[in-house]
Amino acid sequence: MDSELETLFARGFSLLAPEAPAPVREYPFAPPRRWRFDFAWPEARAAVEIEGGVWTRGRHTRGSGYGEDCAKYNAAVLNGWRVLRFTGDMLHGDLGACIAQVVALLDG
């Protein structure tokens, strides 16, 4: 099930970047690990991760969750992936700028 932030990003991307390729949701990128990207463009080896719970001490900001995320992102980079990360503040503050960054990543 999508989080509110993932839904916001998905809708924003489809509206603000209609010419860009659609992302694959929950894309597994490092089998046999269960790691998945929230949004991925496998052909471009580009991904977006939505970081929720930043101000509420969510999983992404506590010790073990933060450490696991670091391991996941490091493995992604070592396997040739480029990953953009967005918080709720970033998406709510300027969704258009976030989408523009993704388009620039896909174009570059």
C-alpha cells in the first residue's frame, strides 16, 4: 500500500512529467536481498526513495533503520544505481522542483 507521500510523488510525476517514462513501483534491485526502490527506472538505473517519518522518529531516522538504509543505498551505488531521496518537507514544499530533479536525472 502506498504512503501518502508516495501517492503525492506518483501523482505529481504523472502530471508534471507526462513525457517521461513511468517508474516501476517497489522495484527489487539486489536479489537475494529484499531491498526495493519506491520508484525505479531500471533502464536508466535511476531510482527515487521517499523518506517518511523524518520528524516523527520513523524507521528511517532511528538507529537500526537508518543503518539499514545506508547499507541499501551504498549497495545501490556500488551496483551502478543513481538514487534521489525526498522527504515529505521537500515534496510538500516544492513538488515541482523534486520532479524536475528526477527528470534531469533521467535525461542525464
